[in-house]
Amino acid sequence: MREILNLNVKWAFSKEASKVPSTMPENWYWVTLPHTWNAIDGQDGGNDLYRGTCYYAKEIVKADLPVADKYYLEFCGANSSADVYVDGKSIAHHDGGYSTWRVDVTKELKEKSLLVVAVDNSPNDSVYPQMADFTFYGGLYRDVNLIAVSDAHFDLEYYGGPGIAVTPVVEGDDARVSVEVYVTNVAKGQRLKYTLKDAEGNVVGESELGADQTKAEFVIKKAHLWHGRKDPYLYTAEVVLLSGQEMLDNVSARFGCRSFVIDPEKGFILNGESYPLRGVSRHQDRWGIGNALLPEHHIEDMDLICEMGATTIRLAHYQHSQYFYDLCDEKGLVVWAEIPYISKHMEGGRENTISQMKELVIQNYNHPSIVVWGLSNEITMSGEVQEDLMDNHRVLNDMVHQMDPTRLTTIAAVSMCDINHPYIQIPDVVSYNHYFGWYGGDTSMNGPWFDRFHATFPNIPIGVSEYGCEALNWHTSDPDQGDYTEEYQAYYHEELIKQLYTRPYLWATHVWNMFDFGADSRNEGGENGQNHKGLVTFDRKYKKDSFYAYKAWLSDEPFVHICGKRYVDRVEDVTKVTVYSNLPEVELFINGESLGRQKSPEHFFYFQVPNAGRSKLVAVAGECRDESVICKVDIFNEEYRLKEKGAILNWFDITAPEGYFSLNDKLSEIMKVEEGKALFMNLMQQMMQGTGNGGMEMSPELMQMMGGFTVIRMCSLMGAVNVKVTKEQLLALNAQLNQIKKHE
């Protein structure tokens, strides 16, 4: 009978070793898995995290193992490539840092054996991802297990799969359920016993067949449907391999009976009912922990996502932990699952995209929460679309449809990608990553862009795979694009909610991102090494105001929230205070005196509040209440103003004569003046040559987007595409701008 032994404890680890040891090293230090060597240097900025080979070693004593015919090592996540050695002998290699894989070590294990795993997250040109806006943490960052089985057993080697695939198809009130298993080394006379159980443990289907009949069909009468957040009902399929009365091996899988349609006009339809997919994307890492998560971390993430009221999660940009997919099944979150085919197409990486996609689909086939398989993300970022890239996508798309005809395929296209490009026509449904209002443009451009796509391609379901903006603990009463304040992020999401949530044809919308996450190459916002677009901070301790904007639209749990709790000191005599609630009416009190009641179908309530001395604010909505404090000050509190660490220039370094341009002006304003337009076009030509994307067309839409940038912000963001601008160059450019007079 199968036994699983967890091997997470007592591994010797070294970052300095240069070869595989033949005996247990004495000078390495002990770690417990999950473990990453980039928990600190992958989050502190500078793009200097250690990327190389590190070694893990563990002694295996055979007498401590269950008695069995065969032994398999199971690695649930080793980023990004790994080699396995037993007593110095190389026995396995795996490329791809986010999936489960297994190694048969039966013949290699002696009475005492030294297991060494060399894990490598070095840059290369064949294993994805290699270019992306997140940290590629190295390590054995998920569980390592030893699986002991009989000689005849359910398959453990086929792309890390569970050995069982359950396919439920809803037919009227009933569900036809196909259960297929994969066995190896079965003998004549052995049998397979199939059992289906409902959530209460009652048997709803049973069959016993010869071990050569690896597929069984059942009908569940009046099936209880899996219906997302409303009713995430799960059945269980269990299969036992028998020899006489002896149980040789067993597998099981939970499954949900549900049907869905993605309609280009009506959006997502679950079990025949409209079910808008409105939610978030999730990166798995955490502050000070990296990607080496424990179950309680996954649970906390799920609880926060559910509190917000989301109905969908895009699990970006790679395969996530099986534990989290299970939580999605249990809680009813509809999932977009994808591989890390991202940002930069590599001609030498095709086989890796295929193997990672096979692992994703085979390992996650049974999860009812998953409805789409993501082929790639922003893969046309360079601006040119090679035929090899197109063919890679066609291969993946066709392969996924063959492996899983029950689900659809999708891509996340980068904003600049032409909607008429044939690349957009490859998957079943499409989503776009748009940041109008953050990376140029303005918030009002979002809804109309999707209307144009929908009008041009009325038969292609279109969604929003990413949108968002960054916020840290900076504050202002006059929020503006690029200021990294919590107030601008709240404004941005208010505007996007009103535009996106009122367009029912959008098949799904995913905020980028639910949580701040590690991006060691980032140097912006005043806290380097992170992307701060999260609705919740990296440590999960603080829900930003924008979190509550979504809760107001999506959650049924009554609440009221006063925004700006961290923005206490204010200079104005009358200040704007925003309140969010999912209740129809809010009343705001200042020092016990009512400022009136407001109703808002948009769930956003705006009050003009007198600001004198220290004032206590209380918001009341139904039985709910929330409190905050504001204080009148004469001088703006500089603790609230962004100061970038390691920035080339800060706002206070820039001279801005009245009536003349400076680095602090938006490109759209500079372009209105002939001298300014000439200067800008020359600047862009120089910058694009430096990116290696000199062929990227400066389309009117791209120009409109970029018009929302100030010059200083555009220059700071160009670092992400390897354009380095010095302080001297910026000061010289500012001096030129200071000579150009603004239109009166």
C-alpha cells in the first residue's frame, strides 16, 4: 500500500560548494524545507540576487523507510533547474521551477545513501522564465517527499501527474463522470475498484473492473453542481488497485460537476447563469520568506481574497502550489492557470514551454476551479513577432486542446500589441494587460479601448488580464499619476471599477495585483526590490484603501471603511474624505456632529470635511461603523511625500522656472509646443535605440499613452528596459526644457 514520507527536515545546504559531495558535508548549514536562498537578496532591490547553483544534501537510511517494492522522490518545486544525485551518481535532471516531478530511486538506495540535489536558477536561454517583472527565487521551496509503492502501482512518472483524471460532463440534471487511471506493472488477475462519493461521504457510484480496464463511466443523478463562491460543492473519486483482497495502491481526486461558457457578448456563464468573473492576480511570494511558503500562508492569502469578494484568481505567472489550487476548489474561486512563457520569446525554449504546459495540465486536470489555460504573458513585449513565436503558440494551443477538450485557452497580451495581429487569433479567448492611467495615458482610456476591441471583433471574448498602479505609504490631497500615493491608487481603482464592472461583455477582469511582490530589479516608489501594485502589502499586514473599493462592489458582507487613515496631517481648511461601503447609505460624523448622509449606487461616498485642530471622524452605514483621525497643520508633512531610494533625481532636485517646462511636466504638454515636440522625438529615438527595440512603432495609441508620463518618470521607468540615464544627462535635459516656454 502506498505510503508517503515527508523529507523536509534536516537538509544540509551550501551556496559556496562547487561540486557534488561524496560524503555528508560537515561545514554546510542546516535548513528545513521549504527553503529559498533569495528570501532577502531577491527583495531588496539592485537586481543583484544570487543566481547560480546551490546544493542540498540529506542522508537516507533505508531502515527508516516503509518496506516497499519501489521508492520515488517527489519534488513539488525546485527553481528553476535541478539535478539529483544518489551517492555521487547523477540520476535525474528537471527543467522548470514551478511544477511537481518525481524520480525513481529504487535501484540507487543502499542501507545508507547520500542524496544531493543541485538546484540552479542561473540565467540561460532555454528554461522559462528569463525576463519578467518578478524575482526568480532559487531553492527547494516546496515539499520534498518519498513515495513508497508496490511494484504494481498508479503511475508516478508521467509529468508529475496524480495518476487519475476525472472528467465530469453535466447533462441536464445529471452528470456523466469518466474516471481514468494510469497504472504500471499490473499483473493478470489484479483489479481496479472505482468509487464515487459525495461531499458527505455517501457512495454515489461504484464499479470493479480488471486492472487492464483503466476507465470507468458513471452517472450521478441530480448532480449537485459546483457553482463558484455560491456553492463550491465537491465530489471525490477513489480508485484502489487490488490483488485478491490485498490493496496494492490507491489514488483519489476531488472533482466538481459544472458547465461553463465564455460568451463574447454576455461574459462568463456558469451552469447556465451569468457569473461575472471579477477578481485579482496573485504572486505567491512574501516579505522575508520569498516563495518558501507554508500552508498557513496560502490560507491567509485565500482568506483575504475571499474577504474582498473576488470570484476569480489569475494564478500568475507560473504553476502554483497544489495546496492553493485545492483551496480554490474549496472556496469556489474560478481560476486562470498558466505557464511562465513570459516577456521574451526564446527560440531555444520551445521544448520547455511544451513540458511545462504538459505538467500544468496533467497535474491540475481535476481541479474544477480551473477554466482556462494561459499560453503566455506579454510575449510580444519586444515589439516584433517572429514566426517561431507564432508557431510555438500554435503548438501549445493545439496540444492543450488535445490534452483537455473541456477547457479553453487564453493569452495575456501586452498593451501595445496590435489587436489585428494574427497572434491574437490563436487562443479561444483573449485578455489584455492595460495600465492606462499609470504607465501613461489616463484612466478614461480603459473602457473605450475595450469597446473598440469588442466592436472590431464581436466574436472574440475579451477580458482584462492586468491593470493597476502602485501605492506605498505616501499621501496627498491632490493625487496624480506616478506619485505612488495611496490616494491615487484609490482614485485609479474607483475609475477602473466603474468602467470595467459595467461592461458585461468582459469575460474576466483581474487586478494586478492582490499583493505587493518581490521584483529585485525595481528601483521606484521609495522601497526598492518590490512591485507595489498590490491591494495588500507584501507582508499581508495592511489592506490599502483600494482593497475596500473592490470589497464595496464584490462582497456581500456589510462594512464601511474611511479612506486615508494613514494620511492624518492635512494643510487644507476643508479636506476631501472618501468612504467606501456596500450598503446604500453612509453618514459621516466629525467630532460627533453629522456632516450629512449620502447615497451612491457606485459605493463610493465623497465628503467635504472642515479641517481644524484634531478631529475624530466616524462613518456609519447600517450597523457598521469605522473611525479615523485628521489633524490641521500649517506645513505639508514631508513624511508623506515620495523620496526615492537611489533615485537619479528626486522632485526637489529639479529646477522649474515659472512659465517654462521642466522634467516634472507631462510629455503631452511638452508635445504641444514645436520646440518641445522636436526635443521629445529626438529623446525617444535615442532611448529606443538603447532598448534593442528600435523597430517598435511609435503608434498614435502608444504616443497617447506616453503623454501621461512626466519626463522624469519616463526616464526612471526606462531602466526596466535596460536604458540607463545619468544624473548629468537628466540635468542637461532639464536645462533644455527650462528654455522652452509653455503655451499661455
